[in-house]
Amino acid sequence: MANTMARSFLQVAATEEAAPPLRVVQMEGLVILKIIKHCKDHSPSLVTGQLLGLDVGSVLEVTNCFPFPMREEDEEIEADGANYQLEMMRCLREVNVDNNTVGWYQSTLLGSFQTVELIETFMNYQENIRRCVCIIYDPSRADQGVLALKALKLSDAFMELYRSNNFTGEKLREKNLSWVDIFEEIPVSSISLTFMLSTAVFPLQCDYDRLQLSTSSLMERNMEFLIECMDDLSLEQQKFQFYYRSLSRQQAQQQAWLQKRRVENMSRKAAGEDPLPEEDPSNPIFKPLPEPSRLESFLITNQISNYCNQINGVSGQSFNRLYLMKALHEE
């Protein structure tokens, strides 16, 4: 009987370790409406909130949420915010509402969310929660009839590399990790999603604004953000250029020092003296230079790709209107 119980316990433990990968995030319609309202009411300020629900196999069910207080730099206010979260979850537990944390949501402006702070928040959540997601909502795209709502998680390979804090080129090539492998987008499923897209969230516009041929402000702002990202990427490239120049200079100094030491050893050998070692760890030229981290450049590249995709979508709509007007004039 004891052996049977031991085997059963081991089987259960093995089953928990081999949990199926996360396939879909199922959100209640009320949760989506709460997120949209909170983000839209405080736009363009960025807000965050807690996601509550259940982790069931390959499905992460999000059944409720509540907003966080606006962030402040004061430590006392941050402590009050933590107490507020604990008090909210206690109240939800008392009224028999799901109070299991499954992640958080946050608003963004034109998709500018891929930052080091987001990764650090993910890692903090991963310490206590096996699987969590971040729901990103962009209220600035709601005017274009787009529900910019997506669920993100960090890839397992990236989390393993982040824990080692080693983002050198050699390590990235060893792990076969590129800038597209940082985040994984999980499909969002909701029974009420189609209804909200057609009626509640984005009512039909019966005006002539859609027929304007001028480029929308969304296109201009995307271009501005894209230019800023290109400048940031250029600065990151300058760091690597300086590193490789310093590395080349150090290697040249090492070769000159070794050549000089070999000539000296030949003289000592001819005089019957013991040769000196060809490496001197105390010499500064043999101290390895730290390679800059490539994490920031990966995030910037991800952000550039996001802006390019948004510009492609906006420009495609503008071209459609131009071709339509051209056809009408020709007729």
C-alpha cells in the first residue's frame, strides 16, 4: 500500500512538472470592458491593473480584474499601493470571487511597451506564479476601429538567459536567440469579443471622416516614434563599435607585448637563464573587456518592427482611399 501511495505521489509530481504549454487566454467580457474603460479614462497616461482568474491546463482563464493606483515615486505611496492590492484581494475572497493572480494589464501608447521594465515585472511575477500573462491595450488605436488588445508572455529560452544575465553575442548564438524570440503572443479568446467589436466598444461612424485623403495623425506619430527608436538604435550600435575598436586595440597591444617577451626570452635562453612566462595576468592589457549587453538593442529592434507594422497598416488604408478616389475621377 505504501509503495502504491509513493508511486501515485511521484506520478502526480511528474504530471505537475510536465504541465501543458499555454495555448490561449480566455477572458470574460466584463474584464475586457473594465480594462478598456480604465485605460481610456486615463489616456494618454499609462495605467496598470491586476488580472485574476484560474490556470486550467493549457488555458488561462481571466475572470476578473481591478485597477492599480496611479504610480508615484514616493516610497510611502508605493507601500500604500501594495496594501491596496492586498486589501482588494482580501475583499474579493470574502465575497467568493476569484482572487488568484494570473498576471496584470497595462495601457500603452502606439504599441510602445517593449521595455526593460516590462521584462523585470515579468520576472518578478514568475517568482511566485508559474504562468502569467500581461494584457496590453492601446486606447489610441480605438478611434480607428481596432481593438488593440494582446496577451504576452516571455519565452522560456529568454527567461533562462535573463536569469544568467549574459546577453553577449556568443551566448545568443549558442542559444539561437534573436530579437523576435523575447515575447510570445498568446491568442485571446472571449465569447463577448465579437459583440463588443460590433456594438458596445466601437459604434459605427456615420460621418465622412473616413473619406479624408490626408494622412492621419496616427501615421505622423508612428513616424516620430520610429525616428526616435532609430536614434536609440544608432546609439546602441556606437557602443558596440567602441567595444570592438577597444578589443582590436587590446589585441594589438597583446601581440606587441608577446613579441617583446619572446625576444627577451631568447636573450635569457642564450644567457642560460630561465625564460619568463608569456602571459602576465597582472598586466592590464590581458584583462578581458566586458562586452555590452544586447538586450536593449533587441528591445529597440522589436519596437521598430512594431512601428513599421503599424505604419504599414495605416498607409495601406490611405492608399485604398486614394485608389478609390482615382477610380471615381476616371469615371
